[in-house]
Amino acid sequence: MELIVISTYKHLGVYEKEWSAISAENQNTNPFIEFEFVYNWWRFLSENEEVEIYAVREHKRIIAFFPIQLKKTWFGYIVQFLALDNANYMDIIARKRDMDRVIMFVFDAIIKQKKSAVFYLHGLVENRGTPVKLSNYLQARNMKEQSKRIVTSYDDSDDYTRKTIFSTNTLRAKTYRNFLWAKETITPKGIERVKT
């Protein structure tokens, strides 16, 4: 597998066909991870943001996209999904059969490259399965996580997302991660309601 770093919305435009094909194959119903939303959000609202979309190429074809925003801080980096506070739902764009492999490949690469980082991943839709796959990866890498379940509708539907926070093993990153855990008062069974 090869990691491609997309650092401008113009460069992202080259991958519209691949992104849309993955979304169609997955029968995506989340408008916030559609190519048009991500491209236009990046183009109009975040020209000065540190956006890096990671694409994964395998056997000469793109198999995944990770829409990430970085913030440089005193301890290293905060790594989060795009559009925090603008989009309640975010996810990794990958075929279901590739999800485990690309999670391992991309997060290992980010950790190797950034060294000291706290991952603050919001809006992972539970019924898509990404939160479980991410937890499996973190367990395999012996990394601690805490997550919070968020109810995104007020009816009786099972419309839940997760906010997950974890970090690399540097002292500074773990210190900031622990601060965020305390600030967010995240518990494994915590539930927060968000009006959509």
C-alpha cells in the first residue's frame, strides 16, 4: 500500500471519481462524507486550515480516503476529522472489506510521521462499524482510548455517533490526551444528546 497526502482542494479534485465510487459501493447515506461536501467545505470555509486528506493506493487504484485536519500545538499535533463543529457525522471513506487494513496502515503512518499526536475523532457513525474497527486497531497497538456515545436524534431510532480520543505514547501527547479526557468527561458508557 502507498499513502498519498492531498494538501489542497485542487489536488483532491483529481480523486472525485474514486471517492464517489467508494461511496456508491458502500451505499453511503452520510452527506458529510460525500465528495461534494468535503471538496466545497475545504474550498470555501477552510483555506487557512491545515487539512491533509490521506488517500491509500493499492495495486494502482485508490481504496480509501481519510479526511483529516491537523492543529500544531505545544505537545505536537491534534489530529481530527474535517469540519469539527460544522458536521456531526464524519468517517473514513473506504470499502468495508478494506477498512481494517487501511485503518492500520494510515494510523501507523500518521503516528510514525507525527510522533507526538492526540487523535480527536468525532462523528463516527456506529452502525457503519468504524468505531469497532478503530477500537480493534487500538487494542492491537496497545493504545488506550476513551469514547463517548452521542445520540443524534430525539426519536426512538438508533442514530448514534461516537467521539473517540487516543494518543501516541509520548509523555506530552498522553498528558494532553488525559486533559481532554477530563475536560470532555468521557466515560466508556457516556451518552450525550446532540440536536440535528
